[in-house]
Amino acid sequence: MALNKVHVRKGDTVLIISGKDKGKRGKIVNVLPDKNKVVVESINVAKKHQKPSGKVMQGGIVDREMPLAASDVMLVCPKCGEPTRLGSKVLESGEAVRQCKRCGETIDR
């Protein structure tokens, strides 16, 4: 199976560009590259009926953040604060880093 690559990483701030939460911003909690999906904090929340078990003593209806398609999110540049596409840049040390297409700053830490 081919390795799927997602343009965003865990901890990135993203803007939702389509769906019921369009226009909202959030932080990425989890990336699922095999399904090409991301889980964003407080976005795409669904009700789940939780049955009591060994780990969860209290049952009931809980809110869960569900995965979104990675194509429905756009990275927000930490420098300029605008949603942007990503470019790649190779540093003199040979390390490849992500680059903001709007302001030209490197995004990787």
C-alpha cells in the first residue's frame, strides 16, 4: 500500500473551508494519513451513546470530535495569521521545511 501524505501535522492551527463548521479555526489533535483525515479540536462534534464499561464507569451521551477530510482544512500561518497553501523549501543543512506561500516564512519549528 502506498504511503499517504497529509499537508498538515498534529498541533497545526487550521481553518475549516467546507462543511457545517466552515470558517471556524481549530488545532489539529490527530492525523489519520491512511484515511486522509484529520481530527480538529472542537470541530465536527457528534453525540455518541457510551455504554458503561471497565474504563468508563459512567454511561450516557458524550460529545466526540469526529474526523474531517484533510482537503477540507487549510493551514493558518503562525507568522502572518492568514490561511495559506504550503510550499517546500530545502535549507542549506539539507533539511526540507514547509513554507508559507503568502509571506514566505518557514512554518516548521
